[in-house]
Amino acid sequence: MTADIVCQFLQIPLIELRRKLSDLSHGGVIQEHKDGRISVVPSALRYTLVKETFFSGPIPLEVNGILQHVIDEEDAFEVLVGAKAYGGNIGLELLRTLVRKIDTPKAWKNYSELGPEQAQEALVQRPQFLDSLARIGLSHIPESTIPLLLDASSEDETDLQSKPERPLRKIQDWIREAIPGRNLAIPRRKAILACVRKWLKKGGNVCIGVHAISFVFDPHSSWTETDPGSGNTVHIYSAILDLNEIKELRGLWSEAKDIFQNSGIQNWPRLFEMLNSLIHPHVMRGQVPDDIYKECKALAYGIIKDLSAIAQNETGVLAELRGKARIMGFELDVQVEKTFDILYPGRGDIEADWKEGLEKQEIAVKTLFNAWESRPIADIADDLVRLDKTAQVVLRNRWQRWPAYLCQLYSQKCDKPSVWIDCLIERGSAPDLVQPFLARCFEIPDPRCEEIVSKCISLSTYRGIGIGMILKMPDPNKRFFDLVWNQLGDYSHLIDFLIIRKEISDDNLKMLLLHNDVRVAEATAIGMWEAGRNPRIPVVLNSEWRKAVTRIRPEQYWLPEILQSDSKLAVEWLTSHLASEDLSLYRHDKSFEEILSSLSKDQRRDLLMTIKDTGVYRSSNLIIGLIGGDIELYKILLSKSELRDYHLAPLRDLTADALSQMAREAILFYDLEEIAHAVFGGSWFWQGKASAYWEKRLERYAQWKSHPDDLVRRIADELVKMAGWRFRDAIEKEQHEEIYGL
């Protein structure tokens, strides 16, 4: 609050308050802000002071009158809650009234910190604030908070590592923050199991329940701590449960197994991640003790055996469990369908000599092809799709697609590929199983080719393979192109991929280069560059390719390399983009620097002359790059009144000698202070202490004061003042941080 309010409340004159504040500030407990507010630092000291002043002792001061004058009600409420926690005689009804009046997530979070009853009240009264209340709720009333977080979760919460705001991530963090050996890790895991069991019985989502249970058997812990005094030094700790705690996990697994047997398992990938954490336990910058490592492996093997019994006929799951057992040196006695092993070998199933292993696998697939060759198409399609969907459940073997190779073998001998395509699509096959037969449709050609292509294009799952086949046609077919022409922009990555593989004819490339969608044109132009043809760009396509390059957006990775190879093309690209919005953002500064470096002085002069004021903000680095420290070009810039906002930009980061020349021109239009501010700049980047950075700047400008050019010396005087102020301010802030923290 302000000094005037304090004087009025204490009934003392302002001069006496100033004297008292001065004494206290020397002790480091009072801080006056520029807006007139007074605050006690560090913040933790406020709780005790408020408690002693207003809520304890023989003659406490009345708090209600002063509460009316606080500037930030949230901060004031936090202090009252802190005073209550420190033993202040503050009525809960007062706090309840205030929190309902303020009614913000932060206020309810502070209120819930008072204890289990208040945490429960907050969750009941304001369930919409669950995101803010979850952490305190898990500490005080996990049995109430966990079900709410499970209700708020969704099945697709896969990458929790990058999503700390997700409800399941909050449960995971609560588990991991339990420091081993402090009687927290096991009780929290028991709470998770108990809550999930009840939640599933009430109809909770099994996938979410399985995901939550998987946290229970992750043996790792991680937490952070800050220095008590400073608060701006964070320590990150990583540990693993102690031996007794890991042994207790065995008992918890019996309960989890019972849950899985009753509810089933619909989220196997999460359990496989859990097993990985047990099979490969680790800590940062340390080694897991042998006894703990062995106990983790033993627990993992026991879980694998139990899960294999639950999985029963789920051949993909059984194969994955068998593979994890083999990693630990065990052989799991399960029956995995032989065909699945042939088409979806695990990485561990391929021999150490991977080339030899692949050759053997190829022979096995060809043997399967011969064995199945006489079977009805529909039966083969049934098995292929069934096994493929089984493999997808366990995310198995994405690095090698043997089912697609098997389909390729069938496509080479079939005379009715459209029948295969109908069967596979009808069963929801993966696109790469359909693709060989679609290619065969064009090769024969199948009488139903156009119908089949139209069918693929109409279905989003198969649209990509349909577009790919059309683009690979050696001769343009207008009927087919008309089907996909307006959808090509969404498949620019496919276009780039096919061009790099040199699977698109020159005639089709020409059409794509001229496409009205910039995504298509730039993907084609960039793909041709990446393909590295010899010559890189065919002569017959050179004109269309150059036009497409001028349409490439600045953020494209390959653009600087393309333009640096041809300064004339760089000028054409810059000319076409100078007035457009896509040059308005600072993120393209690096592209400007690389592109402009390839231009001659004459080319930069011509570009500078073409720039007009369009009202579009341009990065000053574009102008700096065009000038390139050249005094003649700088004179041209100064003569263009419509670019006044950029006149002084080229003065930034110059040496004293370079500044001497350019400042002589700038002083004809601008005063000394404006020039000094331009040289000083408006944004800075450094590592380490800010005071060290400004000290170097200050030393640099101080040296300029002995420069032979009087104008440079006068500019240096201004720069020393500015850098000196920044240096002193940095020292003051760093001293404050050392005492009070951030």
C-alpha cells in the first residue's frame, strides 16, 4: 500500500514514517517502489509481521479498515493465509468471505493450503479451478483430487513430458516428487491404486486408468529445490526408490494385476513404457546400485509373466512381452502366431549382422508368400489387416514394413489389383498395403483404374497414395490431375519426397512449378534443388523453376542456399518480397544476412532504390544488410525520406572508424543524441551477469573518447552516460537478487 495510507492508519506524520522506513530499509526489510507502494522483503517475513501486528498480542490492530486500501487483493489475501499458517488468530470466516469476493484461481489455491477441509471446500466450490488446485489437493486430499484429475483426462495424453498442464501429468509429477526413503513414495502409489480401482468401478475410462497405474511402478523420482535465501538458484535432483520401496512395489503389483483382470487392458503402450523404466533404471550422473537394479529386473519379469497371462491370445502383445523378457536374458513361454513373427520381427529378433538378418527375413516373407499364394484374396486380406492392427497396438516394428513387401510380391503376379484394393480398403488396411496394388492398376492397366483412383482420393486415409500415383504418371493425365489439383497444397511434403526420389516427370514438374498454391510451387522448387540433378535444374524447366523460387516463403530452410548460388535470382526474390508482409518479422534476420551477402554493391543499390514506404514493418537488419557499411549506399538511404524510420539503423554495432564516416552524413539530418541512441541500440543479448556485459560496453565507449574525430568523441560522451547508467542499474539489481532472490 502507499505511504499516505500507512500514515493515516498509524496516525503519524509522513516525515516520521519516512524516518522509520529509512531505518528499516538499511536493515534490508523494507522496499519502496516507484509507484509509491511499500513492501516488506523477503515476502515470507510479511506473514509473521502481520500475525504479530494484527492477530496476536494483548492489543492487536484492527485489520478490516486497512484491507479496504490494499492495492492488490490477491497478494494481501496470500499474506493473511500465510499469517494464519504461522499461528495467527485469523477467523476462517473472514478468509472464506475474502476468497469468495476475490474469486480467482490464485486466491482459492492459497485458501486450500490451509488444510484438508479448505482444500476440499475449494474443490467443491470451484471445480473449474482444478488446474490451480490440483497440486495442493493431491497433498491434502488425494482421495478426492485424483478422481477429478482422471475425469479431466483424455485417452490421447501420450506425450506428457512436454505437457505439464495435463491432468495425468500432474498425477505423474506428484508420484515422482516423492523423495525416496521419506515414507512418501509408497503411500502415494497406494493412493493412486485405490482411487483408480474405485474410479473404474464407477465406469471410468480403462485407457486412462491403465495410464495412471503405470506411474505407480515407475521406480524413478525427480524433484527441484531452491536456495532458501536467494531463490534464484534451482537444484534438480534425480533418484530411484530404495530397495525396500521397490520390494513393496511387488505387493502393489498384485493389486494392480487384480484391477487389470477385472477391467481389461486397452492401453498396452503405457505398460510397455512402465516396463522399460524397470528394465532400464537410471539416475542422473550416477549409477544404480546392483541390488536395486536386480530387484527392478525381478519385478519387471514378474510383471511380464502376469501380463502375458492376461494378454492370452493378443499375439502382438505377447510378442512384445517376449522381446522385453529376452532383453533381460529370460525366455518367456508364450505362443506367438508364426505369421506375426515373420511379418513383424522385433529389433532384437534380427541378428547382430543386420544385413544377413534382413536377407533371412526376406526369405521367410517369400516363403510365406508361396504358402499363401493359393488362398482366396479375401482371406489373405483378413489376416494382413488383422495382424497389422495387432502390431499397431504395440507400436511394433516401424522401421521395416514387411507386410508392404508381401503385398508388393502379390501385386507383381495379380491380374486384378482392383479386387485386392477393394478387399483391403473394406477392412481398413494401412495405405502402404494398398499402394503396390494401386501401382499395378496403372501398370496393367486395370479397367477400373480411374474408379479405384477416385475411390482412394475420396478417402482421407488413402488420398496420399492416390495423389502419389497420379504425380508419378509419366504423361500428364488431365482427368486424374483435375481430381487432386486443388488438394495438392496439403501434400507438399509428399511432392518434395517424390521429387527427391526422382519419381516425377519433367512435364508434371512444370505443372507443379506453375501451381497457384504457393505451398505446391515452393515444395516443387525446393525438391528439385534437393534432388541434386546434374545439371541441378533441367534447362527446359529453368524459367518455371526461377519463377517458383521467387514465390518461396522466407522461413524455408533451403532458401538462403538457393539464392546464394545465384545473385540475380536473389535480387528477383527480394524484389518480389520487399513489399509483402512475410518480410515483416524479426525471425527472418538470419535469412536476410545470408541472402544479402551474395549480392554485389550495384545489386544492393538497385534494391535500395526500389524500396518504398508501404506501411509494412521491415526488420532493420534488412536495411543494414543492404547498406553493408557502404557510405555511398548510406547516403542514398538518408535521401529517401519515406524510409526515415530506418535512417539510423546502419549505425548500430559499428567500429569507431566506421562510425566516423557514417555519422558525418547522419549529423546533417539528426542531432547528436538521436545518433548516440541509434549506435547504442534498443535490444541486447548476453550470457552471465548483466553488469559484466555493460562493463565491457562502458570500457569500449570510454576508449572512443580518445578517437581523433571530434564527432566520435562527442557521441562517445553520450554513450558512456547511457552505458554507465545501465551498468549501475545492473549492479543494483544483482545485489538485490543476492539478498532477496528474484
